[in-house]
Amino acid sequence: MSPLRELFLLDPDVVYLNHGSFGACPRPVFERYQAWQRELEREPVRFITRRLTGLLAAARAALGEFVGAPADDVTFVQNATTGVNIAARALELRPGDEVLATDLEYDACDLTWEHVCERAGAHYVRAEVDRLFESRSERTRAVFISHVTSETALLLPVEEVVARARAEGLTTIVDGAHAVAQVDLDLTSLGADLYAGTCHKWLCAPKGSGFLYVRPEWQERAQAPIVSSGYCEPATFISRTERQGTRDSAAYLAVPDAIAFVREHDERGRCVALAREARRELCDLFGTEPLAPEEQILQMASVRLPHGDPTLSQRLFDEHRIEIPTMGPSDGLLRISIALYNDRNDVDRLLAVLPEVV
Ligand SMILES: Cc1ncc(COP(=O)(O)O)c(C=O)c1O
């Protein structure tokens, strides 16, 4: 077992190869998170009414520095899903408008767009990423794309898509749920209008910590899910989105600690190499073709199974204590995640049992 594994709260009896779903929070970051909660409970009024705004500003400053954006262009939200919801509504779509997306998007975000489009009389159009702009029409208002996809675990050419969409006058919304801490982000130079991220996946922050980056010209239209005291004039993008009634902000306050942790233990090079190696070995074992070129693989890889199997993931857990998901239509993909606490032994444990289980 990797020595880094001891820094995590994960069950030592489980081979954990599914960091991609919900991340995992290391002990020192989790302790800071709980310390913030205890501090709040010692003096709730002082903490919430006098200290919280300043503490959140400091946490946003650290996050902004990490993702390459001014602190006041980044607001904390609970997760990427919330960020995508705010972004979709900010477009203020009209009947006949179209939103163009790849056919590789996360299912919950597809539902968000379908819902928002349906209510506005607009259309959500999905196309293959390589031929995305062929589906563009004069009614297209915006482009939505994942930085790293969920089911297929692929790094997409977001820089090119954003640049072309902007050049064509389209609004760009990026789902960066898996990119935060897998990819070195520089959101200002990426140029997307709105970028939603999750901190509880690869940044290893506590659950319920995400962010939405919004370029200044869009901030007026980015409405919070809940209208609360932050709407009192003079309101700002941050005040409107940050104050959402009384809530526990400890996960946000622990984000700077998560940033410090992943910087101190930057294992990305090793993890990417191991994920790519595991992908080759799994493809060989199953006799299936890789989904995409190796350059599109970071710390997660999805591999085609010889045949779809909705029971496989549960059986691997029940019979072998291996946590790994199947994905896609008919559960035809096996998705392996390599986080900083994984090592070659974890992959070997999986490879050893697969011939018998598949
Ligand atoms: C591509 C993608 N977008 C969005 C999400 C949603 O993330 P969250 O549940 O943190 O909102 C996920 C979660 O797996 C994802 O894979």
C-alpha cells in the first residue's frame, strides 16, 4: 500500500480505484474542516456575522490563485452541478435558441440543460466533439463542454473549442468538475465565459465545495439559486452568490488547505503514467480497442469491456473489496481512477481478479 494512503481516511481493506466519483479527503484537510466547524459552534454569531465574509474572501483568494482567476470572479458553490445550473440560467435563453454541447457530457448536466432549454423553448443540441461546430446554426447561442469527461474520462480540446466559439460570438460554458487539480488551470487566459469546478474530487477538499468562475461581463446575469441578504444593494456578484441563508461554509474554508496538500504531494506525473499503463493492460486483458489516444488520458481511464455488465462493479466490491465503477450505456466501460494514494499494487489487485470476474 502506498504510504500516502495512510494520510487518507479511506477504509484500508478496500482497494479504492474510484477517486473520480466523489474524491477522498485527506486527514489533515478533514481536520481543518472540522476545526472550522468547531470554531463556528463556539461562537456562532461572531463567526457568521463578523468573520465569515473575510474568511471566505481569503479562501477565494487562494482558490483564484490556484485556478488562475481574480478572486472576485470566482464564487464558492456547493458543487459543479450548482455552477452549471447558475450558468445555464444566466444565458436567459429565448424560444428557438440553441445550446451546442458534446455528446460526452455528464448526465446530470445534460438534464440541467434540457430542463432550462425546455422551459425557455430553446433546444439542447449534442454533437461529436470533433465535429461540434458542424452542428452550429445561426440560432446557436452558447457552447457547453466538459474539460475532462465523466464516463469516457477524456481530456477534451477545451482551449480550441473555447477560442473558436468566442471568435464566432458564442458564449462558452465549461464543466471543469474533473479538471480542477488534474489540469493546471489558467481560467483568465482560457477565456471561457463561465467555468464550473468541483473541489471535492481531484483537489481532495471536503464534500460540498465547488466554484463558479464568471467573467465580469456575465456577473450581473449570474443569479444565485437562493435570493438572500446578499441581494441587498449595493450587491455584488460575490455577495449575491455567497450568502445563501445560514449554512455550513467549513468545506469552502478548507479549500486553501486542500490546495496546500495537493501541492505538497504533487504525484500527478506518476498517477497519469500509471493510469495510462493500467489502461493498456486492461485493453490487452479484455481484447478491446482504446477509446482515444493516450494524450487524452490523465488520472482516469475508461476501458471497453468485452460485454456490458451491470453487476460487475458490485461483484468486484462484494467479492474482492475493489471499488471501481462501470459506466456508459449497458455498463460497457470500466473506469479506473489513479489518485495520489494509489500505486501499482492496487492495479495488480484488480488485474489479478478480473479474468475470473469478467
Ligand atoms: C463531468 C462532470 N461534471 C459534473 C459532475 C458533477 O459534480 P458534482 O456532483 O460535484 O456537482 C461530475 C461528477 O462526477 C462530472 O463527472
